[in-house]
Amino acid sequence: MELVPGNTLITDTAEQGRALAIMLARKTVAAIQTDAETRQQLRAGYATNPDSLTMATHVVAIEFATVAAANNYWRG
Amino acid sequence: MELVPGNTLITDTAEQGRALAIMLARKTVAAIQTDAETRQQLRAGYATNPDSLTMATHVVAIEFATVAAANNYWRG
Amino acid sequence: MELVPGNTLITDTAEQGRALAIMLARKTVAAIQTDAETRQQLRAGYATNPDSLTMATHVVAIEFATVAAANNYWRG
Amino acid sequence: MELVPGNTLITDTAEQGRALAIMLARKTVAAIQTDAETRQQLRAGYATNPDSLTMATHVVAIEFATVAAANNYWRG
Amino acid sequence: MELVPGNTLITDTAEQGRALAIMLARKTVAAIQTDAETRQQLRAGYATNPDSLTMATHVVAIEFATVAAANNYWRG
Amino acid sequence: MELVPGNTLITDTAEQGRALAIMLARKTVAAIQTDAETRQQLRAGYATNPDSLTMATHVVAIEFATVAAANNYWRG
């Protein structure tokens, strides 16, 4: 299973880095719950629960912190 | 979908950096729950629940840590 | 709306930095729940719930980490 | 109200730094819930709830990360 | 009990670093709940609960932040 | 009460650093809930609850981040 798309944290832009952060979180979910259909069902439930959404947003924020540091914050 | 407004973490001031942190969190929510009407309904509920508010505030704090580091804390 | 009091993370002392961290968290709450009366009501409830208090304390700890780094930990 | 005992994050030892981290968390609680008697009552409840204890431990871990960085990890 | 597979945080690639982050989290669970059968039973329950999955994903994100920093983000 | 075993964050190996991270978390719990028998009872409950286990694992991950930084990630 691929956990880091492209096997790198380096991206050209902050926008791409943000997309990578979301992907990293989703890949972890897939590594823990390996059944795609089950993931699809769970997704319907949590996307309409505000706290569940905030919790997911929290994880993306943490992944992004790592990706942003890896890219020196795209200060370029 | 745009995840990082302006595609940069660099802002002129700490105030603008804080506003960006809030935007980053909201953009992630929109990326997960893509239906704007559903997001609007959820918003009404969580803004009157103290723990939900604290959870959202927590995410903003983490996003801001990244934005602040990217800007060398606007030390001037 | 002002999100960062004084528009700077720099403070003279650790004590002032801590007070700023608390302010930052409160300003975010005010940005999400813009009605002051509602915030006042919510405040009464969460200040007597131990887990709610811990959650709020958690956010302050994260904000303070950023403020402390911005000030080079007031190492003097 | 004093939020940072001694108004400094610098301590002689890691042990003292850990004690400071606990104090910082408690001072924040006191800043939010200013009534000492109420705090005492809440304390009885959360100290016998395992998740409440873990949440409190979590906050101390974050405060300690800041104190440890401030002291260059007491590397000597 | 082994807590850090191979007793090192250094990996060749980001992909391997991500796998290590997942392993670190699982080893901690095993250190706290030492009965393998109990862990297996708990696993069935939490993998079908969206918030439990998000919480686990959160821990992996934090472990990965450490592993990524240890490896200078595999910048090459 | 001893909060940091050996009063240092420096360890020879990553494995020892991980063990220290677990110890730091446990010492904080003991500092908050000072009755050993109560702690023992709470332990039985939370070790069979998957979310409680994840929460505890989360704290260890944060403590480990600090210990790992203190040791320059045992890069050798």
C-alpha cells in the first residue's frame, strides 16, 4: 500500500502541499481500515457531524505542518 | 478547489496570518464536506456548543503555528 | 475584527506572552461565534465542566508555544 | 493574576521544567475558572476519570515541549 | 518489548518513514495493553467508528512529524 | 515526587527514548492522581477501551517528540 503519494513531501506550491496533507491523512485511514466499502459508509456519517469534521480538519492541520516545514514554507 | 488562498503562507502582518489560519481550516472543511448548504447547517449547531467551539479554536491554533513559523513570526 | 491584539506576537515578558496566548484563543472564539451574549452564556457552562476546561487549557498551551517561539523564549 | 511562576521559562533541571509545565497548565485553568472552590470540586471528579486524566496529561506534555525547547533540553 | 523497530528513526524514504510512524503508534498500544487477543478485539470495534479512525490517524500524524524531522524530511 | 526519571531527557538510543516518553506520561498521571490504588483501578478500565488507548498513545507521541528533539533524533 502506498502511504506517501509520490514518496516525497516536496511539492511545488503551498496549494499542492495542502492537497498532499489531505492525501496523507486519507492514506492512513486506508491503512487502518483496509475495506474501501466500509470507508465509504463511514465517510457519509462523519461528513455531516460537525465535531467529526473538525477532528478531521485537525489531522490535516498537523500533516500540513510537517509538509510545510519540509518545503521551507515555500518561501522561495 | 482552492485550499490555500493566494497559494502562499506569507502575509504582511500577524493579523493577516491569523485570518489566513482561519481560512485554511475552513477550506479543509469545504474539501471534506463539499456541499455548502450542509456546511451552513452544521455551522449553526457547532457555534452554540462550547466544546465544538474549543475544538475549532484548537485547529486554528495549529494552523497559525505553521503560518507564524513561515513568516518568522513577523519579527520585523 | 481584531484577531491579534496589537498585531504582534512580541511581548516583553513570558507573563505577557501567556496573557497574549489566552487572548488569541478568545479572539478566535469571537471570530467563529460573533454574538457576545451567546459567548457569555456558553462560558458559564464550560467553566464548570472539567473536560471543557482542560480542552480550553490545551488550546492556550498551543497558542503559547507559538508566542514563546516568536519571542525566543524570553531567554534574555 | 500570575500565569508564569517567576515570569520565566528557564529552569535549572528537567525535573524543575516538568514541574513548571504542570504549573503553567494549572494557572491557565485558574485564569478561566477563577473560583478556587469550584476548581477544587471539579478536581475531585476528573482525577478519577481515566480519559480526563489523559487529557490533562496531554496538556502537560505540550507545555513541557515549550519549556524544554526554552531550556535547550537541559543538554548541559 | 521493542518500542522502536530497528531502534532508529532513520529511514531511506518518506514511505518507509510513514510506515514507521504507524508502527510506533501500534507498539505504544501494545506496551499499554499487553494482551494481544484483547488488542485484536478492540481493533475490530474502532476500525468501523469514524471518530476512532480519525483519532488513530491523528496519532500517526504526530509520530510522522517526529520521524520526518529526524530524516530532514528526506529532502535528498 | 520524581517527574523526570534520572532528571534528564538524554538517552543512548531511540528505544530508551521511547520508554522515557511512556514514563513521563505515567509520572504526570501520578502527579495528578496521587493515589496508587485509584490509578490501578482506572488502568483496568481504560486499557480495554480503544479510544482511551488511542488517547494515551497520543500523549506518548507528544512526549516522544520532545525526547527525540532533545537527543537530535539519535542521528549518530
